[in-house]
Amino acid sequence: MLRGVEQGDRMRTGKLAEAALKRSVLRQLDTDRSVSTERYGADCAVLPQKSGRLSVYTAVSAVPGFEHRPELLVTAAVNNLAAGGAEPEALTVHALVPADYEEAALKKDIRRIAAAARHSGMEVLCGHTEVSEAVNRPLYQITGIGSVKSEDCRAQEKLRPGDALVMTKWIALAGTAALAERYEEELGKRFPFPLIDRAKEYEGLMSVAREARAVTRFGVCAMHDLSQGGIFGALWEMAERAGAGLEVDLKKIPVKQETIEICEYFDINPYNLYSAGSLLVGTNQPEALIAELSGLGIFAAVIGRVTEGNDRIIRNGEDVRFLDRPQQEEWYRRIGK
């Protein structure tokens, strides 16, 4: 056990706990070249180039509930880059596969990744593939590479007191789709199949690239794409990075009825469930931004505001509570053990 690490800080499946991430990873990073190494609450690192543009890097290796769909790692990488204000350009693929994994299956996985990259306008630069006893199923890691003009970089924008918090689409879209896909037969004994089919279709809403581009064109805004830990995790990470407080109205957080029904069935908290497909934005022009997004057919709503100090408050009618530090992703806590 590391000196100074309490037993309560044991590793858990999913995102590394905040304290462990800061202590054992981020504080160990040191570079003189980058505009920003990856920091807590930011999923990209930015490196200046002689051309005057900034290269933006991100890495992803897990999409909860879609472990059998490596192409969705491309979507996750694109989301991180887009939320950092960058245009996705290329990616690298690194794969570890067990000895009993068939070559035909590996070929199919790589084809899916390459097709997803082409669909996102990205080139696959290179990769490394290794057969390893360290894994019992294929493990893929995507390193996404994008770029942005230095004057247009939004990757380092922070929340500011007085900003409104705008959220696009609905929470837990990806998690709901994963549950509906994996447990379709079981859910079919409880719910009508049209409800399950609608939930499965949420997979098609997992990209935030369009809304992130719209926000970047709109003006100076802070952005964070929802992923592991859901909306509550994203709110905490965004506020922690800015050293700001916030006040959020739980009833204003958009959620689909299919998500409510399926999460209640599995006793899952949708506010902590994997939520790829939604973008959280801090802006001082919420009405104009929502109108801009609406013109593109993208639903968005104000869910709260940024405040002075460090209090992070969730209101639910007359009930008021403080936002907790990010908990373990609900998929891993309830399903993926």
C-alpha cells in the first residue's frame, strides 16, 4: 500500500477516484512544452506547434456497457476532443488480445474502428497489437489527435461565477442504450418492446461533436462532455477544475422516460450513469446559445448556475443537498462486476 494512502482509497473499476488520480497520476506529470497537461476535469492535453496551431490529445480505453463495440471508443475520443474545442484529425490504435482470440474477430474489430474513424473524418495513423496473458478479453486503447487555432482554443476555458449551466440532449443516453441492448430479453418481460427499442436507439445519440462545434463557433464557453459518472460526475469535475461553486435544479436536468423506467428496474441512479451524448456548457448567454443549438435540431436546457465559493448544491423542490464527490460509475457498481 502506498504511504499516505488510506485503505478506503482502494482501486475500483472505472474512473480512478479523484484523490488517487490527483495524487498518483496528475502530480507525477511534468512538461515544459505543453500549454496544458491533462488535469482533473479536463480530458485533453494541448501541445503548441510551430504553425501557430495547437495539437490536442486524448486517450480512451473503456466505454461502459459496450466492451464488445470497440468502434465506440472512437466516438468517446471525438467527444473529448470536441469538448476541448478541437477538430478531430487522426487516431492511433493499441490492442492487447488474449491468446485464444481468433484472428477473424480481431480483423472485424479493427475494421469497425477504422470505419468509425473515417465516419468522423479521422485518419488511423498507426497502432500496436500484442497477444498478452495480461488480458482475458480484447483491450483496445484509442489515442485521439486533433488541432485548433491558438486564438480559438476553448480547451482551457473555465466556469465563471454568474455563468449559466446549459446541458444538451438528455442524461444517461449511452447507459440506457447499453442496458436495453444487454438485457433486452429480461426487460421484455416487464416493458413493451417499443420502449426497449427506443432505448436501444439512444446509441445513435452518443456523439457531441455537432453541438461542441456549434458552441465553439458561438463564443467563449466552458465545455465538458458527460461520460463515466454521469451528470453528477461531470458537474463536480467541471466545478473542481474551475475552483467554483454551483447550484443545480434537479428537476431541470433533462431525462428520457425510458431511462427512468429502465434505471428504476435495475435500481440504478441515472444521474451517475454513463452519459455519453450530452454536453455540459458554462455560458453567460444561455438563451442565445440554446436558440443556436435549437436551430440545429439539438435540444438544450439551463439546469443551474455557477456561484462564488465552493458550495455545490443540488435542489429538488424544497430539498437541498450538497453534490458528492464522483462515485463509481453506476454501470460498474451495479452491472459490470
